[in-house]
Amino acid sequence: MTLDEKVAQLVGFWLDQDGEVVAPLADEMATADGRSLADITRHGIGHFTRVYGTRPVDPAARAAWLVDEQRRLVRETRLGIPALVHEECLTGLAAWKAATFPTPLAWGASFDAALVEEMATSIGESMRRLGVHQGLAPVLDVVRDPRWGRVDECISEDPYLVGTVGTAYVRGLQAAGVHATLKHFLGYSASQAGRNHAPVHAGPREIADVFLPPFEMALRDGGAKSVMNSYTEIDGVPVASSPELLTDLLRGELGFEGVVVADYFAVAFLEKTHALAADRGEAAALALAAGIDVELPSGDAYLEPLIEKVRAGEVPESLVDRAVLRVLAQKEELGLLDAEAFDADAPATIDLDTPRHRDIARRLAEESVVLLANDGALPLAPGARVAVIGPNADRAEALQGCYSFANHVLAHHPGTPIGVEMPTVREALAGAFEVEYALGCEVEGTDRSGFAEAEAAASAADVAVVVVGDQAGLFGRGTVGEGNDAESLDLPGVQRELVERLVATGTPVVMVLLTGRPYALDWALGAGGPAAVVQAFFPGEEGGSALARILSGAVSPSGRLPVSLPRSAGAQPYGYLHPPLAGPSGVTSTDSTPVRPFGFGLSYASFEYSEFACSVAESITARVTVTNTSDVAGVEVVQLYGHDVAASITRPVAQLLGFARVPLDAGESRVVTFDAPLSRFAFHDRSMERVVEAGAAEVWIGSDAATDAIPRVTIELPQRAITAADRRLVEVTLSEAR
């Protein structure tokens, strides 16, 4: 291969960027210069960037074009190497007319890794039908501050929940033949003050014990094929320039053998936003040496700037060869180098939103809805007259996250239909109740002109369902999403005032939140607030139907908070995995206690625990009987917690060890058995060795991270050095109670 042919394999080409801002600073970065695609790819190309996900294109027509284009690359370039096609797939394939699933924060709220795996397989199958080979998901960043706009894209504030659910997504996507890309390696979500792209001030132990475990699980247990770097800098070193992270840690310690791709423009950002490099050539040299194999979305640094550095003898060509071999190995594994890879024509019709997609989307949405408060207003009485009110009551966009196609791309194409059926909350409730609708107010702004109509509608109804929350978007377009960080955790605009005015009418009010982050809701969850509060984290295309089924009582809510519900913005950053000094005490006048803790969620059913026992040998065995004591069926999310009583470094006051979703009919009992590896109590000690220290530990079943559901048991942990060979995942068995 010539040097030109080599570097061509290390870059992407963004076919349809057209100035639309769907990546940070995209409007300021290089775009196509008017040359033909044949000229641009005359030496070949590594990736085609977002063939389907940049503008609305008919899937079947685009798939046919892509097959022809791949055949042209094989036929007309000297080496005949096809392009690898990548797409976003965080809430489903981000393409027009494709199914839109719940956002990752909803995956975490479901506590259902198996269903997330099923979802990911269905997403991957759609991608393969379109000729897509790599998905830029899942996001494994651990939530540290709800003010950060990208909380919507994250799974949880608990590393184990992130790791188990994220690993399930990897398995599902790759089972369909699409390579998963883990994002964002490493520490991105700890950005200062919750601001996107801000510096990270995290010590090596926090990096190793909080941010790294989900990636380790997805790599070792899920076999993830690709990793994407974080935009951030850690202690002054941008991750994109760090061989310590991208080579020594990722490849050396974790044994990763796949391809590292740059987050969009991250290589150029070493010059543009970090001021680490003097020019694009120096940025390319730093990133390539650190271990970034492919520059995405285009070749701002890895084309001419890198070629100049290599030819000047300033960058060893061996670094280019190292990256090229990884890229070619990935293409070979995906079958792109097979002689018959593009013999078949694309399907004439392609359905990306099948009944199977919708069934999975509905089940995951239903499982993810969290009931935060209920004084008996829910479920709604049959035949009730329902006033449906609020800025998110009748908007399909309000059901979708930042990386949905509608909010990510169609916002630039007003008037273009979403392309999939997506009943709003109003439409779904109208199928079961007599409904009167009033807007009340917008998501943002100070216009209160709709308050009077909303109050009149509530006064005339038996119950008012007020649907409030967020509009997901990018870089200032919306209230949450990438680049939409928040200084306040109050509901945007005048939504709180709307809710309070409705409560004042005397009509029972059910507040439904469609959001991408947890908000400060102390005013709503105490005396004088709404009669019931329901939290849904962007539940996707079937979210309106799922909420209607839960509000009507057809389904009992079973979601649990994957993040703590904050008291205020001033109490952030906060995480339930905190040592004693990070909790409330008499030496500070501020209270960090969340309004609702991690793992919290109510049900229409009621549950009791009994016969809890725990023992330790080569692993930790915990067993408990859970009984549905109500007259309705429900699902209990059984949560196993632990606390290292005394250690050589401070440890969390509570730590999720394992969890299980347990469906129970009225009056039914089941025995839940957890087989937890000792590694669940592991941490990096003062010598930065990963160990389980000998000594006492408390283990218990919690209703949530702050509430013991049954008395704790004390066990004695053995001393153990933890290695890559140690099991990471907890095994759960459900059996009939005697």
C-alpha cells in the first residue's frame, strides 16, 4: 500500500453534512470541497460517516445507492477495499422511518439487561439490512452530575448497572453482525460543573473504580469490537492524546484488540479547543501515537497534515501501519473483504419499524416508567373525565431523546414527518378516557397565556394529567442533550408554575415527567404537591401508549430510578456511591440527601421480604423470599446492597451488588438467589492494587439505596487479589417458594 492508500483507510468521509450541526463545532470544521466522491475516494476510504443519519433519505433507495457505491470502490480503486459504514444507534438506528426506542437512561430505569439485549439485536438486524457495519453505541459514561446535558445518553450513576446493561447492548448488537463502539473512553461524564467538554478533575482511583468497570465488563464479557475516545481532558491531558489511557490501559491492561475511533473532530480539537497541538499535523501525530486508529467523521488531520508529517520524518510510518492493520482486520472480520460481499442487491423494500420493533419498544418503555409518588390517584378510575395538559402532552418529539432521528436531524428539516407512528400521551389516553386537552405553556419561555384555559380544563375534569419536562436537542437547541447543560435543575420555563396552578384548582393532579435528566422535585413530592408523580425518561415511540397503560392500571409500574433525584442544583455533583463525608452531617449547613434515592420506585402492588440469608466462600451467596402481598400482579426489582465496614480507603455507605426483576402474581412468593463474585467488593487500595480486603462487610436487600427492606447480615470477606480472570457479573436464580 502507498502512504496515500494507508491514510485513506484511517479516515471517514461525511457524505451529507451540508452545514447541519449534529456534532460539536461541525459548522466550523472542514467539509467537502466540491470534488466528486470518486475523486475524494480515489485512494480508497476507511469509513462512510452516517450515510442514513444526516438527512431524511428513503432507506431502500439509499441502501441501493450504497451497494452501488461499494461496488464502485471495489471496481475503481486500486486496492478494491470497500468502506465501513457507521451510524448512531443509541435510541435505535438514527435513520428516517426507523424504530425509536427509549433513551439509555430508561434502559437503566428498567433494570432489565435481557430486554436491552433483545432491543439491541433488533437494532443491529435493521442496520445490517441497510449495509451498516458499526454502531456508535452504547454510552458507558457513569452519571456524576445531572446538570450535564448528556445524562440523557447515559444508563445510570451506578457503574455495575451501567456495565451489565451496556454489556447486554453490546452482545445484542454484535449478535446481529454489527460492531458496537463503547463511548466515551474515559471519564467524560465527570466534566467540571456538568459542562460539556469541560476538564475532568478525577483521581486515578476514581477513574479505576467508577469510570473504568463498565468498559471492562463490555470488553471482557461483551467482546466489544470498537472504542471511542472521550473529548475531555483529565488532569490536564486530553484523552485523545493519552497513550497511557488509549494504549497502556485499554490495550495493555484490558487486552483490547479492536479499533479505536475518534469522537467526531476529537483529533482536530487537540489543536482547536485544547490548544495542545500547534496545527492539524501535530494533532494527528499526537492522536495516532496515543492509539486512535481512525479519525471521524472526516480526514481533517489524518489526511494531508499527517502525510506531510510522515514524509518529513516527524511521524514514524510504523504508527500508520499499526492503525491500518487494525482497520483491515476489522473489515475482514465484518466480511467486507470477501469477494462476494456485494453480489446481492439491496432489498426493494425495507421496514425499519416492524411489529417486533414496536413490541420491544413498548415493553421496555413500560418497564422504565418510575412511579415517584401516589396518594391513590393512580390508577385512574375507569370512565374518568381526564384533562390532559402541558407542553409535552401532545408532542411526539417529547417522547424521544437527543440521539433520536427526530430531535437529532429532523429539527433541521421542518415539515418532514417523523416517519413512524408515535402516539402522544394525549392520543394514547384518548383511547381509554374522555379527554379534554389544553397546552398550558411551552417547554421553555415565560408565556403564561395558556394558564387560564388549562385551569378551566382541570376544574371541569375528574383528574388532570399534566405532562411536563424537556425538549431534547443539540448545542442550545432544546433543554437537554449534547451541549445543553443546565445551571438550574428546576423544570424549564414556567412549567412548575403551571403545575402549581392546576393543583390549586382542587382537582387531583397527576404530574408526568418526560425528561432526559432528573429534576429537583421537592416541591412536587411533599405536602401540597400533585396527587401522583410519574417519571419517564424519554420512553420512545411506544412511550405514550406505555404511559397510558400504566396510568389506566393495565400495567403496574416497575421502573426504578437509575439516578438519584436531586434536592437542588447546588447539591451537585452527588452520587449515591459516596463515602460518609459526602453525606449530610452537622458540620455543614447544606444537605445533599436526594429527594428520592437511587433504586426508588413505587408499584400498584405491594411486596414483603423474608428469610434473608447470606454466606461467603469462593463467592457471596445471598438468598431472600419475596412475596406479593397485594391483590394485583406486579414486578419487584430486588436490589442487593453491600457496605465494606472498614477498609484501607474510604468506601461507599451503600453499593449495589446485584439486582433482579421478579414478576409475581397476587399472593405469589418466589425465592431469589444471588451468586455474587467477590470482585463486587473490590477496589484499588493505597498501592493501587485491585483487591478485596479481609474484614467485615454488611449485605442487605434494599427497597432502594437508602432504605433497608430487611435486616442486614454481616459476613467476613477473605483477602483476595482481583485479576482479569475473576468473574464480574452476578448470577441470579429465581425459584418457587416452598
